[in-house]
Amino acid sequence: MEKSNHVILKLEGGLGNQLFQLAAGYLLAAKINSNLLIDQYSIPLTTVHGEQGYGFEEFDVGQLPDDKKIVVLENLPNGLSTKLARKIPTIKKLLLKFRMLTSNPQGIRHFFELNKLSSTSDFLKISSSAKLHGNFQSWLIVEKASGYGFPRILRLQNTPKWVEELKKEINFKNSLVLHFRVGDDTRANYNFKQPDISYYLAALDILRAKRNFSNFFILSDDVSRVKLMFGSKLDESFQYLELPNDSSPAERLYVLSLFGGIVCANSTFCGWAAWSIYNSGGEVVVPVPYSDGPVLGSRDFPPTYIQLDKYSGREIHK
């Protein structure tokens, strides 16, 4: 391919992060009328949950304008390299640095996302080929990408039978779901703390007043822990929805996105379900601040979402 004819996207993280990155790559490729090459090499080296490759292949992510291509580069680090990199940080740094050079033989300029706010603004000004490095967790970028055809509602290319059966059992559009993240990886994450129960209870009061939901569900990465932590504070109308152990992240995200209303955990995964739900006419509540650290601040949630303080449950007025 010609140097000026494509965008390279370094992909990393879990499914929620990957979708933000995909939206950024999609937007730039569409703007400059180019192909999009997606380099997934770093995923096995960096993800918390041990993903071995990109996770959005099950979604119908649409086509770039003018028949331009989205191509995922299949080559990944071998098993030994991955094992060593996850144990020895120096090896991981060396592998990623080497990959940064070899994945860009044409010498396309790099764009590194550093500070979230300035980087989003700077990214939107790019008008030529680039290799993108970063998480790009900006709903403004996603919104602009959707103007070129990036999906507003996530759909699976092939819906598994167990999901079809679930859709027959549950009236999703008239049901509200609370999403909790309580797994081991969240408990010591002091930069991105999860909401208190006060947030969930305040969200319930707001959404029950807005819409007469007939069913209430809880979905989590650890249902038994949610029952232990919060079960006594949630009334008996809630049903705990446990999905098959062998279901993929994309399948679980799709199920979460089917509901008519959602109260999100502090999670990019849940944020993408909220994106689909809101664009399908549903109700969305999200927690702020997204980050408890001094730099990242809150993600730029669409102002039409209901935003509540994740500790007190107080509504944040935009």
C-alpha cells in the first residue's frame, strides 16, 4: 500500500477499550478516505483478563466509505514471549518498542494520546495518515465516527442460539438492568473506583419515575459477590442474570445492550452497552467521576445521559 493511503491503529486492552480505539481509527480513515490497518500484537502482552486477540470481530462494525478496507493484522507474539512479557516488565517494553518500529515500515507519523482533553482536540485536527497509539476514550470521537457509518447500535454478525432463547424469555425493551463490576481486578483499582450502592439506589428512583419497567435484572462479572455485597439493599423484584461461562465478551456485551434501561458500573464495557441502549430509545445512567486520579478526569459522556455522582448518587447537572 502507498504511504499516504492508510491509517495504522495499535490495538490494546479489553473489548470496551478496543471499541474506543476502533472508533478513532475508523474516524480518521473515513476522513482521509484511506484503509485502516489494525495491529493487535500488544493485546496478549497487556490485558488484565488475558485476552489473546481482538474481541470485536463478532460485531458488525460497518464498512468504511468508498469501499476502503478494515484489515486486522493477524500476527501475534508467540506463547513464550507472552508468558515472559507478563512476568518481566522489561521484556514487555522491549517487545512493544520493537513492534512499534516493525509495524510501520513506511514511516507514517505517530500520534500518541497523552493528556485526554488536549489529545482529543489534537486528534480531531489530523487530516493525513498516522499510526495511532492510545485508548481514545472519548464519546465525542465515537459520535463523529458514527457520522461516517460507525454503528450507533452494536449488533452481532451471528447471534448464538442461547441468546435467541434468552430474547424469547425476557422482554428486554421493558426491562431495566443494573451492571456491577466487583471482580478481583476492580477491588484494588484505586484510580477507577466502582460506584457505591447509593448511586444505584438513586438511579433506580430516577428511572422508575421516568418509565414503568416491568422487570429488573442484575448483570455482573461476579454475581455471587454482588449478592453478598448488595443483595440485602436491593428488593426482591431483581433477578440475577447469569450468562453461560463460555460466552464471549462480545456476546455478553450484546446481551447487556438489549435492555430498555441501564444503570452502568464504572466500565468501558458497560459504556458501550449504554451507547446502544440510548441510541435505541432507552434510558441510561452513568457514574462520574470516571477517574479518581489527578489527570484523567471524567470521560466525556454524552450530555443527554443521566449522570450521577458515583459515591453520593447526587445528579450532576450539565
